Amino acid sequence: MTDHDAIVLHNARIVLADRMIERGYVAIENGTIKEISEGDAPERGVDFGGDLLMPGLVELHTDHIEAHYMPRPKVQWDAIAAVVSYDAQIATSGITTVLDSLRVWREEGAEDVDGQAGDLAAAIDRARKAGLLRIEHFLHLRCEVPMPRVVGDAAALAGRPEVRLMSLMDHTPGQRQFRDPQKLREYYRGKSGLTDAELDFLFAKRLENHTRYAAENYRGLIALAGQKGTPLASHDDTTPEHVAQAVADAVAVAEFPTSVEAAAGLHEGGVKVLMGAPNLIRGGSHSGNVATADLAKAGLLDILSSDYVPSSLLLAALRLPDAAPNYDLPAAVRTVTKTPAEVVGLTDRGEIAVGKRADVIRVHRTDDGAAVRSVWNAGHRVA
């Protein structure tokens, strides 16, 4: 038999959804988990040597694909080659299911990748059909609410079956994440190299767009998501009004709430709270907002996202029990596997359980860090 047909992974520390097996094995057949047990395996297979056997990680929010597509300012790479390179980095970070986050808006002069979500979505689809990808890719449409054409641009992509999430964002100066416009100025100055005069023009245009289009576009995007049955994410919720709006609109996940109070209100309203893994690793937010660790200590963290550093997802999950002792290792791993999978309807994966898809990873951990040694996607070794 090939390793895709049947395989036994043994002598492993197995991270289940609710407990640990300190020494056991998992049998996989035809891409599905068939058996989980403690002790010695009945037949030889892959000896983990005491390494962790974990579910493959599930990533809901990473725009890192754009770093491969536009590796230098104003330098656009071949789209298929960018997708393949990005896919390899994601896979070797232990991520077996990813929602590629594509910016669905057009804004001249603000960023290097504008209005090219359709091109990237097409490149991902072509790479998938050509058998070039190691892991499963879905789409997350990041919709900048005040942009004039955002509803139409989102509608052009929303019919794709791989779209699993739509987020509603507003990066207008003085709003949400960038309540302090100076923080936004520093962010764009460092990222884009725009002069203060150019930033003044950009921010004035954003304020104008917010006044003219935000309210109508918000309603249009909510209606579009409802029509397509696509889960919604709010973004950078800050005020009680933001929280109330997210709850009222049946948002499934809240990305990066900026304060403990906002996160608590969202959590109470049944919205899953997503925070950045880099925030946890760095010890705080680069924007000066609430720390991921503080929300975890308050029991308000449901999902971690690698955001802009793919390797941070695994590392943050492993460090979370030290940062917030109310999370044991299985609970920490749920934030990067079972919970994100379920919130976007992918209930066939995200945990090591009989009958689930055999998306699993081998992780070697030491006092100095951790490394992904092997990755299986639906029982097929891909890294």
C-alpha cells in the first residue's frame, strides 16, 4: 500500500481536542483517521520518537500571499509561482487548511496590491487544478467598507465555492484599529514610503469615502453574505456600538478587537474572538491595542491567526499555556484547529478523531522552540 492508502503514526504524544495521550498511535486509511489508541501500535509505521502528533492547523486570516505576489515595492511576481511558493511556506508551517485573505478594494497609491483579488483567486484556482498545491486553500474576502466599488468587487468573487468568509473592515483615520490617526500615518509611512503630503491626500480621500459610501456599502455587503450563505467577520471592533452591530448582524468571528471590553461584549454575544499570533509572540500589539495574552487570561480568546507571519501560528499555540495558564495544551491547540474550522463550516477536520480527515502534523519541540517535521494532508504526506 502507499502512504496515502494506509499508515500508522506511532510512539507519539497525541493532542486530542480535550486531552493528551502521552504515548500512543493513530491509524490512517484512505485519507481518514481510522483508529486512535494508547500504547504500542500493532504494526510498524512512522515512529514519532515522542514528538507531538497534532491536527493540521487551520488559518482563517493571512494576507501573506501578497508578500509573494509583490515581493518588492512595485515588483509583481508571476502569480502562479507566487501561489506555489506561498503554499509551500504555509504547509511547512504546519497549516493544512488556509483561507487566503484577499483585499477586495481599489485605492490608488495606498498599497502595492490593489484591486487584484480576482487575479490572485484565479491563480490559486489554476494552481489547485494543476496539482501544484500541497494543502487545501479557501478564500477570505477582506472588504474595505468605505471603498466606492467594494460591493460590486466582492459580488464578482462571492459566488466562488471556495469563499468561506467575508470580513467587514474600515481603516478610515480615526476609526477602529487606528483611532489614533498618527498610528495609521506611521503604519503607511513605513510600509509604503508615501510622503506626508501624499498621506494627507490619501487620508482626506478615505474620510470622504467613509462619509459617502460606508453606511450603504455595509448594508450591501451584509446582504451579499446572507444571499451566499457566507459567514461574516467584523474587524477591529472598538466601541460598544461596534460590538452591538456585530452581534445584531450575526457576525461569526470578530477579528482583532482592540480592547478587553470589546472582546468581552463580543464573547458574551456568541461571537468567536480571533486575535493575532504575532501579538502573543511579540508580547503586545504593534498598533498599541489590547494584547492577545490579556484576552487569553480573561478567557476571551477563541481563535489565533498567523496574520503576517505563517510560522507564528504553531509557536503561539504552544506558548499559549505559559502566557495564560487557563489554557492547557489541548485548549490552546483548539484555537488553531477545531474552532477556526468549525466557525467556517469545515466540520470534517480540525481534530484528531475517528472519522475525521487525516490532516495531521508532526512537531518536534525543545526548550528553544518547535519545528514542523512532517505534514499529512488527507493522509498524503506533503512536507
